[in-house]
Amino acid sequence: MYTTTVLSLLALTGTTLTAPTALHLRDSIPPSPTRHRRAPALGQTLYSCVNPGQVALTYDDGPYTFTSSLLDVLDEEGVTATFFLTGSNFGREMTSAPWSAIVQRTYAAGHQLASHTYTHPDLSALTPAARAAEMAANDDAFRAILGFAPRYMRAPFLSCDAACAADMAALGFHIVDASIDTKDFEHNQYATVPVAAAKFDAELGWDPAVGGAIVLAHDVHETTVSVLTRHMISTLRARGFRAVTVGECLGDSPDGWYKS
């Protein structure tokens, strides 16, 4: 049975649960507690890390077929990342098997979980009521799996205008954009993924004392998991950077990442 929130969302947006949406057209246990620092402002669009020397690898649109393999890679590399999840996308429901178990594994491994809306719409094109319904439905999906919901979100297509940002603030969300968009969705074949890798290399920077980055990729592409992720980890380490979660790179302690 779907919750009242989900049914209301479908009525507001006209979305059907079986129809997958497109990829981006544009361009557990949390980590060990750290000293609490001031969290980012609600509704503020966050583009990069505030802590120098840190890089937040982020993955949108999952959970998906390749997410488990990505978790294996990150575990082998000893890296934590941030996953922006959609509740109903690509013809699958996050709360059903095997996806709910993947969400639980992601959290248990120490990665940060965040919201990417329920059905992946352009939030700037929705009414305030429809935006609120999207976020509430995804919150419900998280709570059904984990018992809590995220405070961090990323808008599909990186589209969240001023009205959208105001709504996200009222709903209690931090808005995460990116300083490096790998465009892996445009270069998702083995012959073309080097283009995404080269874009990351060119935009990362060389001095960890003064720089940091939030990196956008997608765990719905096999090449991102099997090629691009290891390349990014190797490159950032070679330049003296450290891979962390979005929350950590923004100076927010783990107790600020989620809500009941």
C-alpha cells in the first residue's frame, strides 16, 4: 500500500509509478562523531566544500543495478561518499527488494544518504504544493527503510530556482549543487568515459591547502562505477586531497545530517 503522501504526490504531478524518468539532462552508522560545527543555512545552495583539502564524491539517481558494485569499490578504497536517492525512478521503488537492502547497506557502511526527490521532476517547474509532496514522499520512503530521513537534498537537473529554494528552506533542507560536474551521463560508454575523467582532472585543482570540491556523478552508469570512481579516488589522493561525505566537507557533524 502507498502512503497518503505518495498518493497525493501522484495526483499533484500526474506521475505514474511504473514510468521511469530520464537521467540528468544538465550539465549504518554515520562516520565517527566529530566536534560539532555550525551547519550550513537551510535553503542555501552549496557548491563546494568549506574545508580545504576535502573532496566529496556524490552519486545521484540510485539505488540502481550498479550501486552494490560501487559500494564494493568504495569499501576497497576506504572511502565514504554521499548518495542522493530517488524513491521511485527507472521503474523501481526504493522501498521494495532488493533496493531497500542496498539503502540499508549504504548507510551501514558509513556513507551519507540524501534526498533527490521521489520521482525526479524539475522542481523549478512544480507548484509549491507539488514540491512539498515530492520531498515528503521521499522522506516517507527513507523512514520506511531506516526510520529517519535526510536533511540534505539535491534537485534533479540541478534545477531549483528562488521559489524552490525558499520551499526547501521551509521544509528544512540544505541544497547541494556541485563544483565539479563530471558529465558522466553524457560519457557513459567505455570509449567515452575518459572524457568525464579528464573533466574531473582539469577542474579538481592542485593545492589541497586552499581548495576542495563537491563532485557530481551517477551510480546508474556502469562505467562510472567500474572506471571513473577509481580514477577520481586515485587522482584526488595523488594531489593530496581526501575523499569525505558532503556533510563533513561542509563542516556539519553527523548528528545534523538526518531528521526523525
